[in-house]
Amino acid sequence: MIPQTFEYTAPKTLDEAMVLLEGGGKPLAGGMSLIPMMKLRLATPEHLIDLGRIKDLDYIREAAGELHIGATATHSSVENSALVKAKCPLLAAAAGAIGDPQIRNVGTMGGSVAHADPAADYPAALQALEAKIVIRGAKGERTVSAADFFVDAFTTTLDAGEVVREVVVPVEQAGTGTSYMKMPQPASGFAIVGVAVRVRRGGGKITLARIGVTGLSNIGYRASAAEKALEGSAGTADDIMKAAALVTQGVDANSDLHASAEYRKHLASVYAARAITAAASKA
Amino acid sequence: MKINLTINGKKYSPDVEPRLLLIHYLRDVAGLTGAHIGCETSLCGACTIEVNGKSVKSCSMFAVQADGADVLTIEGLAQDGKLHAMQEAFWNQHGLQCGFCTPGMIMACKAILDHNPNPSDDEIRHGIEGNLCRCTGYQHIVNSVKAAAAAGAGK
């Protein structure tokens, strides 16, 4: 499988890249989704702008109670980062669940987020973390919430010429339990359903519940009804089962050869119950 | 486009088309046919090599992306006619049947021990999630990694 011919430029700085992108270039990060699409000629960009040589995009750092993940930080660097594991374990768990080791060595945070695959792992975690996406365009930067960033399958708020510069997640407060559980498609590792959960307790009750779901629908979403059911409850096994049953409420589930919509919804409740139980046991 | 790369310690400076995939460069231009083309959709792992010390699927990377990189393929594992401990372990533990997945599988298994010199069975299986063996000989592959670990193949 050979992609259509294209021009290739590998700028060293983001400023250079922005000029090239404004001229109609397509950004290439790790390429773990884009290159297979180009080989199948589902994508036929005329000019690839490789962001992989821009050193200023590859970082993971902490500032003012938040973690900043540069666009070209690979999944394996997020998964193995001592900082992420200690301060935002849910994100490390989601990164470690992506694809396989070779994919994680090359695929990037920014690339995955911008690609917005409905079965990707990050969207569940980013929704549960109420993450922010920092977007760089010709006119400067703007920041959007994960809730607003993902619009539809493979569709985000990114305009032509814009790129994801970094993803910002909160440093997890002490006493918060988190878990990411998914049913992977066995060959590709993509989530048939994936559920990311954050739970905090106080005074014998669940004081905070955040539940992100991926794979089920066209975009990763927050299961608000399930969160509301859990918050204020004692977090017993019964409370968890009741909340988990609500994660698919009001959601239009996808159906494909791997799983029917009905089965996906069933799986979502099962995996939600497991992830909430695991998170609550750590809270 | 002119690129420079080091493969198995030897320098190469080819002029390549941007769309040339790294696996095609290795096999068709450099003549290194050890890494195999299986699925071509980045699922099977038969094309696994190392780029700058990290295992990657060379069917899903353009040669131009490897400009300046240090590449290691299965051909570079044996030193002075002596097999790498992982190759030796595959030999002794019957870690291969038809052999098609073996070059990629050995590279992936080497990468497991590079990060974790004494992995558990689960860690080994997690580490080869990106490599498919259609003979389904996974148990002997796991045994091979354990034997290589016992022989001190990890860094």
C-alpha cells in the first residue's frame, strides 16, 4: 500500500509550522492514524508538515496545579511519566491502554486528540478530567474545554491552519480515586467501550464523580446522569450499579461489525460499574 | 529528498521520495529483508524495528521521518556471528513455527527486556500485544522471553 505523492516539510519551530499550515499543509504528528489512512488513500494530503522535529512541542510539565502535555508527547511518555503517574494517574492509565507498545512509542497526545477517533482512549479520560485543549492558530492561541473540543466523529473545533499545542489536565487532589477500564477490539486495541472514572469521598459520601465514556457514541462524553446519581450517595455496591445503569442515558450508541448498539450499551454499563468500583476503592 | 540514517551501525544517505515507507526503504532499497511486511495496517507487528532505541512499526513510518535516526533491525542483533540472547532463546525454546512473525516478535521481545529485565507472564503478553503470531505459538514465545531474561538479556 503506497500513499499518493505529497510534499514533505519538517519545520524546527512552531512559528515556521504555522506559516506552512496557513498555506494549506496538513500537520503530521506521530502518524499512527494519518499514515494508515494515507496508505488506504482515505487521506490524500498534498503537503505534510511534520511536527515531529519541533522540540518545543514535546514536554510534560507541572505549573500552578495543572499538568501541561505538549502536542507531540508520545503515549508511552505520558504512560511512563513519573509526574503523570503521581499527579494524574487517570491520564497515565488511558495512555497505557492505547493500541500496543509500538503504537504508543510513536503516537502523540496532540495527534490523537486532533484526530478525534470515536473509539480512541484519551477522550474518555479528558472528559472525566475536564481537560483543556490549547489551540494555536495564525491569530494566536485559544483554549477550549474537552467538552467543547470534540464535535463529532473525526471532527473537532480545530479550524484549517490550527493545531493542538498542548493538553492541560488538573493535578488530582489527594483522596481522589480513578480508573480507566475498556473492552478493546482484540486486533486493533481500539475501545469498543471505554469508561474513565474519578471519584472523591468526604464525610462518608461521594462528593465528586466524573465519568467519561468513549467508543459508545460518535464522541467521548461525560455521563452526567450517572455522575449526579453517584454524588451524594454512600457509594455502596447498589449505588454504583444504579449509577452505572445511567451512563448510556440519552446517548445514541454506534453499531458496527464489532458490536451492536444494544451490546455496546450493555458493555458500557458493565465497564462503568467496574471502573466506578475500582475508582471508589481507591478514594 | 536526501536523508541520513544509521542502520545497524552503518551509515546510509539515500535520496528518497517522501511517500516511501521505512519498511520499503529497508527491504527494497537497503536490501535488509529481515523485517517483514504482514498486514501493512500497523496491526501485526511483523515489521517491528527500533528507531532511536524505541520499537516501532516500520510500515507506518515514512523513511523521511527517520532522517538522522539510529535504526536497528533484526539483522543488527547478532554480533560477530553470535546470536543475541533473545534469538538464542527463541531457538532453544521453539519460539517460532513458520517464522514469519519472528523478526518483529524478537524485536518486540527485546524491547520488553530493555525496559523490564524480569517481566512476569502478564507483562510479557502485554508487551507483545502489537505482534500477531498466526501459528498461535504464543506460549513458546513467552517461554523464550523468560529464558532470555534468565540468561540476562535485559539491560
